[in-house]
Amino acid sequence: MKKIKEIVVLSGKGGTGKTSVAASFALIAGKDAIIADCDVDAANMHLVLKPNFAHSQVYCGGDVAVLNQDSCTLCGKCKEVCRFGAVDFSNGRYTIKDLDCEGCGYCSHVCPSGAITMVERKSGDLFISHIKNGSQMVHAKLSPGAENSGKLVAQVKTNAGRIAGEVGCEYVIADGAPGIGCPVASSLSGASLAVMVTEPTKSALHDLKRVLTVAKRFNVRPLCIINKYNINSDQTAVIKEFIEKEGITHLADIPFDSSFVKAMGQAKSIIEVDSKMKALLEETWGKVKEIAQTV
Ligand code: SF4
Ligand code: SF4
């Protein structure tokens, strides 16, 4: 069986067109790719790919302390040790403030009467869906304020890889989160290639440099697309110089086009509303596939 190639689309900075590119690749790849929406804090690929939410499962990212009043002897040790101020004492009884509890388990460990137990806390939902191109997509929704998004990304990717193996797909296309936090590190772990979508602004170049550092740490080969390249030719030249110096493969320059706005308004991918963009992105996905065979 061929090794599954995992292509992660990243940007460092939000708003560069990362998800538009990832959704276009997904539609072009069709049944050759399973899609993983790894931007679990602000997932939005579902707006374009129209998943059917066929299967869902609860995601638990950590524990929360639960105090049984009947067993509590009011010794106060739990409040003494909690560094997060999550144990409250009022009206003659101790209680745990759910939202402040970090799930460290210290209170449960020191409680002399076994009144505190640690239970799994629901942190979100994971979905496996069929999408409009006939393929499948793994996506998730992190609960508001929930942590451990890196762990959820790992679960999204693991499921996408498993399904790709089961149905004989050669690729997993992952839409990564912006920034360089845990979800990005998690989406780069074990990836074959990182397609970085940037734009000709100083802040985008700054963030491109940061995400490139993370990709290097994970030994993932970076490729680059300059989106809206024609809005600032001087800055585009600066980015080209940078990526050449870094030995990053320059995949494509995508022009700014009002079709992007039109596509967004219709909850569609750019390739569904603009034939020139479709041809450009098909050519770009072809290059990605060729390079993926070499890693
Ligand atoms: S440590 Fe246990 S027994 Fe003591 S106050 Fe807390 S819950 Fe009650
Ligand atoms: S589990 Fe940790 S954070 Fe939560 S109440 Fe106990 S000591 Fe505090």
C-alpha cells in the first residue's frame, strides 16, 4: 500500500486565503484526498465543503474535579492546595468552580476522605462527514473556552489518516490553524509537506517566518503560495527574495480578484466561480502532488 501523503496548508497570519486554497485543493483532489479541518478553534471549511455530519463523537480534552458533599469532612485541604482558586468555601461548604478548574487533580490527591473524584470534561465534538465532492472530511468543534486544541487536532488527523487508509486515498489535505500555537504544531507533526499561503504585507512575511521555523522543527518541507501578489509588487519582491534565500519552493502567485468575495458570499470555493482561478489552482495542486512523491 502506498504511503499516505499529508499536505498541511498553513499561513502564520490569518486572512491570507489559506482556507480558500485548502478548500480548492480539496475539491480538485476529489476522492483522492480525505480532508482534515485542523483549525478547530475557528473551523470554517464546512461552509464551503458542506459536510453531512454523518458521525459525531464527544471529545474530552481533560478532567474536572467533582466534589461529593456527603463525604466531605470540611477539612479545607482542597482549597489550600488549589493554585487556580477553583475551590470555593461559602455557606459552610466547599464547592468546585467548574470553569476555573484546570483538572490538575491535586485536590483529589490530598482529600483525606475521598470526596473528590476527577471526571472527563467534554471539550468539544469531532465529526466525520461525507462532503459535496463525494469524499470525506474530519472536522471538529472545540467548546468555548476549552483547552487542548492540539490534542483535538491530533485526533482529527488520526481519523483522517485512518479513513484514507481504509478507502485507499493517497492524500490527506489538512487546513491548519493560523499562528504558531499548539494546533499548528500538532498539524505539522508527521506531515509530508506544508503549503504556506502568504500575502504581500509586512505582517504576513513576519508570520511566514515564524511558521517556517516551526515547520523546520518538524522537518516538514515548506512550499509557498503568494496570494494577492499584485496588490503590492514591492512587498511581493521582498517575499520572493526571502523564500528563494530559504530554499522554499515557490508554487504559485495568485492575483487579487473580486471572485474571491463573490465565492465567499455564495459559500463556495473560488474554483467554483472562476474558471481562470480553477485552472491556476489545478496546476498548483498538480505541482504539490508531484513534490509529494519525492518526500
Ligand atoms: S479536602 Fe476533601 S474533605 Fe477536605 S474540604 Fe476538600 S473535599 Fe472536603
Ligand atoms: S483539580 Fe486542580 S484546579 Fe481543579 S479544583 Fe482540584 S486542585 Fe483546583
